[in-house]
Amino acid sequence: MSIDLTQFHAAFYEESFEAIASMEQALLGLDAGTPDPDSINTIFRVAHSIKGGAATFGFDEITSFTHSLESLLDQLRSARLRVTNSLSDLLLRCVDVMREMLRAQQAQQPIDAQRVADLQFDLELAVAQPQAAAGSGTGADSAALPLYHISFRPHPQLLARGNDPLRLFRELRALGQLAVSADLSGLPELPALDPEACYLSWTLQLRTGASRAAILEVFDWALGDCTLEVSGGEAAVADAVTAPDALARPVTGGGAGSDEHDAPAHAARVHEAARGADASSIRVSVEKIDDLMNSVGELVITQSMLRQLGPHLEGSLGERLRTGLAQLERNVRELQESVMRVRMVPISFVFSRFPRMAHDLGQRLGKQVQLKMTGGDTELDKTVLEKIGDPLVHLVRNSIDHGIETPALRRERGKSECGTVQLHAYHRGSSITVEVSDDGGGLKRERILARARERNLIGPDEMPADESLYNMIFLAGFSTVDTPTDISGRGVGMDVVKGNVEALGGSIEVRSAEGQGARFIITLPLTLAIVDGQTVAVADESYIVPLTAIVESLQMRSAQVRQVVGHGEVLSFRGEYLPVVRLERLFRAGAAAPAAARDGAAGLIMVVEGEGRRVGLFVDELLGQQQVVVKTLETNYGHVDGIAGATILGNGSVALILDIAGLTRCAAQRLAA
């Protein structure tokens, strides 16, 4: 019975995309001239593994393209080609095309055959040109090449697992002169023959200038389903040093005794998955982790309910219950932290997209840019990670486009021709900080000041502090560029950056010194699944206000609140007037609000900040601070302006979590009306 290989497609695509990302990173690290052997081997292994998987699944277009790419990489690996800028660009274009081909194959859509053919022609031309320059060689030249003796004895299941001996022989023939001899002694009588089993074995002689590693990599995908012996070739002393296992004994099983270049390019090869290979890690869908997080959240709520009952029970039984509840609380907290760690992923997953972007954008703008990344192993919640990518893209693009000067201008200013953009991530308390900085020209204070006056954002004689002036670049439509380009300069982007960061419950600040560079500092919560909040009472309802949004809480007096005709109430707070939002009116909380809150004579007001704006929330009472598990409303209900989610309190009641940014927008729109 044949194996349905489609069940392994998802694993192949996922592993291939990860491998292509590592290939792209290695290509960006190549220096002109003689390439680093480790980098070339990494790139070669990726191309070879994708080619082998594509051939196994019958993806012929991908197989053909990666074979041409592999031929060029073998030229680099054998030092018959040198790395040049044009060759690096060619290989990076190959990365793009391989990624596009895989995505098209995954979506079962047609591949752009013309683009693939054009690039494949460029690859084959790059391989042929140095060979043509060197001449075709003579018989004497070929005889001088090392001769390898290969014993290839497949196991019966080789064919059923998608391996094709003829394909392997074609790849060996591409390496040099190949002679093949088949052994038919294992072939059974016709009635006993299984058409899906392999009974033949082969002895091969290969004369080639390729390395032993290149030969072994041809059999990479078949190593678990065959017994392979490779002898002869290069000097025995060198072999004993570099690959003793490959020379001394057969290569069997999963390739444990193979050359170092057979270290898996993928985390789990498809053929290993078919055999149920062990692994130190497993892939789990995000949906399963979210379900687990929801279950832990329910457990936290149940534990809170039981904790409220504990003090009301008396006697020895009550004491034992309280002891058990204390232990339960510790266990639940540990479980909650463990599940949160499962959701945490390193920020390097976001950082990995920037080297290629910096390379391409620098070339396009005629600038020399060095990208430095530190703190890539800093972890944060996957949900936060997914939403912080676009703001960081905007900041890095702006640093390269607006910040880094041209090489000529940097020389005039006494700087190195190559500018530096740095990404740095680190933990700070219960938050994560990501900094994007550059050593370019910095923000131009006078130009920002002039544009702010043009837009009547400040008075003609007003001289704001640097911090408040620089924050104006986050206003919608604000730009100091006279001629916008397709890269930046239309005033869209920085306001999106600030909005996205604050939507995550974070903040952004900018620091700059003209002529020395700029630094953007983003502070984010580690997770959106749990919020530290202040519980407040409004009429007969409870609400959660995120602690990060609270500026100050005040006992109010009637003299501090003023009625503005047509705009509602405003609060006099530290020299400025803030709009007042009465939650009991906004959400129609309860039929009867306390008299003090209704007439404004007294009460509590909480000054909160969101999206750079402050408002005063009128509440009845502060009930205490606690950590709450956020549950979204949109899945089962719908979006509600001013509400970020909900949670269940220890007494079993539901409390809505306020979206402070949404409330400040509502207040601003009301004032603007």
C-alpha cells in the first residue's frame, strides 16, 4: 500500500520557508571575493533539501529551478566561482523566486513560468561562463580527477517513501563522469515480486572534482532507507580528519555517521516524519495554545471564586480548606506562567526580515547601510509580536531614507561612509523595550518647527521643548519632506506607528540630536492575554482600567469641573483643561447613579492617557487592583467602542475592560464636533 504523501505537504512548506529565511540571511552575510565555506554550505544544503523534497512530491518546476541553483552553488563551494555583488544579487533574486514558487504551489496557483525561466537562464549562464573560459578539458585532465567508489544498497521501502534511484544517478552524473553497475541478485521470482519494493542494488564509479560532502548530499533524502558506502576519492589523511565516519563505515539510518555537511537543514525532514522520528521539540498550532490559555483563564477565575469563600468557613475544616486553596493558588500561578511561556516567542522572528530590507533599500537609495541587531532572543507574546512588525518596518525604512546620509555627505561631516541602523530589544520590568536608532542626520528641529507653525499647531512665537516638538511627527499628515517619494514623505506611517503601538497598550518616545542621529524607543507589554488593572465601580457595574493608562486619581470638587456649552464638561488639571467622560452615561450603566456623580458636586475622577490625549473618567469608587485574564468580545458579540474586552471577577460577575485609546478618541471627536 502506497503512502499518501500529501499529508506531509504542510510540513514541507513550513520547513522550506524557514530554510529559505536562513538561506537569505547567509547570502546577506557573504563578502565579495572568496566566500565563507560555512555560509556556502548552509546555502547549498537549503537548496539541496528543497530540491529533494520537491522531487519527492512531484513539484517538477521547483525541482528544476533548485537544481540549476545548486549547480551554481557547487561552483562557489569548489572555489571555481568568486562572490561578486552581481552574483549576490542574482542569488537573492533566486531566494525571492523560490519563495514565490513555494507559495504558488502551496496555494495551488500557477507559477510565473516566464520569470522562473529567465532567472534559471541567468543561473545556467553564470555556471557556463567560467567553464567556457577554462575550456572543456581533455581526457588527461579528467583522468586526473579523484575517483570515488560508491556502493548503494536500497532498503525495500526506498521507492514507497518517494525516493527515485534514477534521480540520484542523474544528480551524480551532473557532478562528473559516472559508471553504473546494477546487482540483480536480490530480485525475487515474479509471483513474489512487490511492485512497490526495491530489490536492486548498485555499484557506481564517479570521477569528479566535487567534494565527498557533495556526493553524500545527493543521497541526503535517501540515507534512512539505504546502506551507503563511499570510498576512494580525496587523500585518505584528509578524509580521516574531516569525515572519518563516512570513510570507515557504511552510512546508514538517519545519517548519524555522515559528514558534518549532512547535519539536517530542516528541523524535521519529511521522510523522518513518515518514520515517526523523535524530536526535542514539537510544532503546536496557535489555536491549541489559545484554547489552553482560555482553559487556564477559567481555572484562575474558579480559583478566585473559591478564595472568596474560604474566609467564611470556620473550624478545622475551614482551616484545611484555606490551606488547600493557598496551595491551589500557587499551582495555578505556576501553570499560568508556564502557559504564558509557551506563547512567548523571540523577537528575532520580526528582526529577521530587516537585513534584506536594509540591503535592498540601501542599494536603491545609493547609501551604504550596516544593520546591527541585538537582543533578538528577547521574548514576548506571539500576539504582540505579530502586531509590532509593521511599526518597526516604518521606523527602519525612515531611518534609512530620512536618517542615514549619502556616502558623500557623510564624508563631508567626518563620518564613516557606511551608516548604521540598530535594532535593540530588552526586558524592563513587566514590559519589553525595542529601540530603533541610527547615526544619521537626526531630526531637523527648525524644519519641524516651521511646518508646525504652517499648520497652526503652535503659535508664531511659541518655542516648545524638544520632546513635545518631536512628538508632532506622529501627527497624521505631518511631514517635513518637500518632494514625497514612493518610499516615504507623505505623512502616512508615523501616525500609524504611534497608533499601532498604543493599540497594544504601549508607548513610543523619540530622542534626537541634529547631525548625530535619532532614537525611537517603543515600550510594550509582554502579553495582551493578562492585564494589570484597577477595578472601578460605576453605578451598579464594575469596570477594569489598565494600570498603564492611569495618570492620577483625584477626589473631585465642583469648582474643578466646568460646563462648556455644546461640548460637555471639562476638568482643570495641572494648567490644562481635559474633557470629562462619565462612564454611567456613556455605557448607560445602571438606572440610578449616585447623586454626587449625577450633579458633579463631588466624586472620584481618574485621569487616564491614550494616544497622547488625556481625559478624566468620572467613577464612583476604586475597588482595588488585580491581574485579570482578557477575553475578547468580538468573537461572540462584536466590537464595542471604548471596550477592549471583558473578564470574570472572583465573585463570578463580568467586568468590562476599558479601551482608553478608544475613549480618548470619542472624547476628542465630541470636542471637535
